[in-house]
Amino acid sequence: MIPTYILRQLMIVSILLAAIFITDHSITHAAGWESAQIPSITDQDASEGQKNSSSTDWYRCWVKVPDSYFSKHERNLFEESVGIHFRDLMGSHEVWVNGVEIGEGSSIIPQEKGNKNGIYRHKVPVGTLEKGLWNELAIRFHNPSGVKGFKGEAPFIMDYFLECIFEGEWEIQRDDGYLPGKALAIQPQRATFETFRESQRVLGRAKQVHGPILSPSESAGRMHANEGLKTGLILHEPTIAQPFHFSFDEQGRLWVTQSRQYPYPAGIRMLSRDKYYRAHYNKIPPAPPHHEPGADRISFHEDTNGDGIFDKHKIFVEGLNMANAALRGHGGVWVMHTPYLLFYPDADNNDIPDGPPEVKLAGFGFEDTHSIANGLTWGPDGWLYGGQGSTCSCRVTRPGIDPPNAPGVYFEGCMVWRYHPDTQAFELFAEGGGQHLRS
């Protein structure tokens, strides 16, 4: 016969173990939580009662990410690239990972209709995900129309190479009374995801969700140059943004190509892609001025008093779409506007284009916008040089010179090309190299 005091101790241990088990499951089946399929219903499927009600709901699931999400890399392609992606989310939302709010879409207020047909990409800060645990993804969702769920695709998480689609069973609590929890050691009984595949989900231009931002002077103050060198602040946002290329003209002015549209072209739709971000699009974008206007611009900047700070700013051309380099020369400005090399005439040198651009070259590929034709620079031989990255191909022709059905000059991968502005000759100069041409 077991002594009474031992039975009492065993009962206490059993109660403690049960409490730990329940806690570690984050009361998955607690009152108020319902099972639901994501994506769920659309406008057409919703009842009139749902459309006319206004409510704030919580959605949640758990995901165990691969160990590779925590791999160290010199460019940090893994931890720094993790994001939660949403498309066609109906209503305003907040996104929480392991009890940490990582971003929001619009505001959680009744009158806010949100980004109904848009794309959101919320970066997961390094250190938020837990290795080997079930990480909680919770979404606080206010829908002014009362329609519940994701309108189109299920959300997904991805780093540079691997993704997991959160399609299937989730949990929904139909009120606002929830405090997001931490990662769990034990797998919850439902609403869990752990199947990852090579990243291939179609992407698009999303509303950027920024983290903490330093002032320009504070940011510059944190830069430390090697011995014998120094850094200085000459330009900053919002005057310029996403600068891809710098060049100086004969007057000492700095020309900046602001690739604000990067990395998703305007006016065309991505149909598919592979894990290296090589994509297929629904069409080839036309050249300016018949193009779909984008956010890119070419600007130039001048230091009028010699203090080392550019204080005079002017935009030469804007509304471009995937422009990444600009150079003055030969009576105008040359612009790499993939898939075209453009020339904007400015014969009177008044810094205003004389008219629409001339298309000098066509056929540069843009399968991967991270490695498209780029990096214009003048060579000492009078040729205009440019580069192409590893995950793009080209079949370059000279509009107005080559026959309409000319096969063009084909190349796949890294190379350096050149074009002569007087003879209009185009040729491949060198094979191999890196993604970007640096002058």
C-alpha cells in the first residue's frame, strides 16, 4: 500500500504536468477560438449579415521554420530576408510574431477600409523567430464590411530561398480580447505549418513596412571609414531615394539615378518565378514615352558654395520604369531603362529633354530585376560600357538599324557590353564578372 503523503506528492506532480501541458499548447482549444480554413470566403460568398456587421477578429496559427532560416551569411540572405506576405486581405490588420508586433496595414479603426486589393510584405526582425519551436503568427483584423477571411491567396512566410504557404486550418477568435503569445515547445493540436518548399510564390510591389529610422545625420554618424579615408553626408532622403547609379558631368554636378520602382516593374504582371527570382511576365514593357509610368527618376545636384554639400537639386526626367543608370554625353543623357538603352537629346544643354527619348538598344532581359543590364560608364576609347548580371539573358537589337526580325546578339549570364554613340555599333566586350558594372 502506497503511503498517503506519496500519493499527495504524485497528485501535485500530475497537476503541475497538466498545467505545463495546457500552457505550452497556449490553450489552443480555449473558449472563443474556432477552426477556420484560410483562404476562406469572398465578397460574393458572404451573407448580408456578415457584410453589414463590423468587428475585430484575431487569426492565429503556428509555424516551425527550417534551421536554414537562422544561417549566418556575409550578406545575411537568410535571417534578414524573412518576411510575412499578404495579398488581397480585406480590412485593416496588425501582424504579430511570438508576441511582437512586426507591422500593420492601415489602422485598426472602424472607418478604415484598408488595402483591399493590395500586397503587404512585413519584415520579421532578426531574433523574433525561435529555432526549433512553434512560432505563433497572430493577425488582429478589423473588417468594416464584416466579411471575414482572405479574399484571394493564403499568406506565406519566406526567406531568400524557402517558403511556407499558410493554406489550411487556422484559428479565429471573433472578438478583440487576445494578447499574442510566445513560441511553443510542443506542437499545438491544430493550425500548424511546417512544410517548406523552394521559394516560388509570385511577388509584386508591396507597401513597405519600415522599422526604426535614424535621421540622416545620425545614420551618417554611425559610419566609420578605414584609416586614411573619411565619410561625409552630401545627400539624403527624401531628396533622393534608392540611388542605384552616380555620375559626374563636365560641370562637376552629381547625377543620380533613383530606382524607386525597383524591384517590380510597373504595368506588367509576374506570372511565375523560381527560387533565384528569375521571373516570367505577361508582356514586355514598351519604351518611353509609351510606357507605364513608374516611380524612377533621374536627378542632378550641385554644390553652389563649395562646402561639400549639394544644395541645389533638379529632376531631369521622372516617371521612369526600371531605370538604373544615367550619363551625360554627346548632346544629351543616356539612360539604362531595361530592356532599353535610351538617349534623351539635350542639344542646347539646358538640362531639359528636347523631346521623347530615342531607343538606341532593345532586348535586354529583365527575368531577374536584381541583375538586369546596368552600370553605364564612358570608356577612355569613347565607347559606352554596361554590364549584365548572372540571372538574366539578352537578345539585343538596334531599332531602326537592324531588320525587324533580326535575331539580335544573344547572351545569358554575366558579361560586359559596349555601344559606340557615333558608329552605333554594339558588341559583347567580356564574359563573366559580377552582377553589377562598377566604374
